[in-house]
Amino acid sequence: MIDVWDPFLRIAHWTLAITVFGAWLTRHSAGRLHEWLGYTALVILIGRVLWGGIGPHHARFSTFVLSAAETMGYARQVLAREEPRHVGHNPLGAWMIVALIIAILLVIATGWLYTTETYWGVEWVARLHDGLSNFLFLLVALHIAGVAYSSLRHRENLVGAMVHGRKRTPAEGDHGQSV
Ligand code: HEM
Ligand code: HEM
């Protein structure tokens, strides 16, 4: 087994999931809990983005966000059911991570906008915030479906790896070649 996901990345992942989900649960509640959960998610997200530049190998965006051509090549391999196993994020999962980060930022930005004096009570801002959060949860559902699919395909527990950080090395047996 090798260490793939460092402690910061794992804590950032689960606290981000909890705060984003918590913000959704508190969407109609009185008080400021909803807003503070959103701002906590923002702090975690900023930390994760910085970590993506300076963190260890598998945390760096440059090691897993590939070009459109490479990602399409991987998607074709998935359709042909011959995609290689990736020890870090796979190229499709990587672009989903980018999409999730952008979607969360947009939800928080529109939520903040609604609290400003100029846009307070403005209907389209509230609708945009609501619509973007629906879109965000569609992405989250696809993200979880992708995790489940990859876990089954390569017979490994990716959720467990996001908890303890370890994955099997290519030498310990791969179902399909490894990258
Ligand atoms: C609001 C909910 C969620 C958000 C915003 C979210 C976001 C993310 C992000 C940003 C990453 C990249 C991790 C990194 O490199 O720092 C990631 C990876 C991952 N997430 Fe989530 N996630 C959510 C919910 C979940 C849930 C509920 C599960 C478990 C079923 C899950 C399982 C995973 C796994 C296994 C990975 C690693 C994928 C891989 O091996 O490449 N996520 N998620
Ligand atoms: C990831 C974080 C967030 C999620 C998922 C989220 C999601 C939602 C959802 C689904 C609603 C209900 C909209 C409706 O039914 O009309 C809502 C309402 C609201 N959110 Fe957020 N939100 C987040 C962050 C924030 C932040 C950071 C702020 C402000 C600083 C904020 C301010 C508000 C306000 C003021 C409302 C009430 C709008 C109204 O009166 O219709 N939200 N949010």
C-alpha cells in the first residue's frame, strides 16, 4: 500500500462535503448559520486551491488536470471499458473536481450578493443562488456515481482511501494497466 491522499486533503474533502451539505440543510433556517456554513466552505476551498499549487504530488492540480484531448482519450477508453487505473485522480474525476470547485464558488458568490444592500431582496439573485445550488448537487450526484463506478471497475474502495489515505500500488495487483 502507498500513501496517496495527505491528511490536509482528506480533512478538506470531508469538511467541505459536510459544510456544503450543511448549508443546503439550513437553506430555509432563520439566523446566520446558513451563511456561516457557506463561508466556512469558502475558507476550506481557498485552502484546497492553494494546496493544489504547493502540496504533495497527488494534491497538485498540475499532476491530475489533463488537457481536453487527453481527457477525451480517457473517456473513449472508459466507453470501451479499457481505461487504466489511476493511483491519483483519473482525468474525468479531475475535471469534475474543477467543476465542483467553480460551482461551489458561484453558489457562495451569489449567496453573498443577496446579502449586500444593493441586491438584498432582488428576486433574480435569489433564483440564481437556488438554481446554481441545484446544479451543484447534480454535479455532486455525478461525482459520487463516478466514485462508485471507478471503485467497482478497479475493485478498490475509493471512499475508504479518502478516509485513511492509502491505496494499493500497481505491483500489488491491478485490474487493467496502471498510471
Ligand atoms: C457536497 C459534497 C461533496 C463535495 C463538494 C466533494 C468534493 C470533492 C473534491 C473537491 C474532491 C477532490 C479531492 C482533492 O483532491 O482534494 C473529491 C474527491 C473525492 N470524493 Fe468527494 N465531494 C463530496 C461528497 C462526497 C461523498 C458523499 C463521497 C463518498 C461517497 C465522496 C467521495 C470522494 C472520493 C472517493 C474522492 C477521491 C476520488 C478519487 O479517488 O479520485 N465525495 N470530492
Ligand atoms: C455552498 C454553500 C451554499 C449552498 C449550497 C446554498 C444553498 C441555498 C439554497 C438551496 C437556498 C434556498 C433558495 C430558495 O429556496 O429560495 C439558499 C438560500 C439563501 N442563501 Fe444560500 N447557499 C450557500 C451559501 C450561502 C452563502 C455563503 C450565503 C451568504 C453569505 C447565502 C445566503 C443565502 C440567503 C440570504 C438565502 C435566502 C434567499 C431567499 O430569501 O430566497 N448562501 N441557499
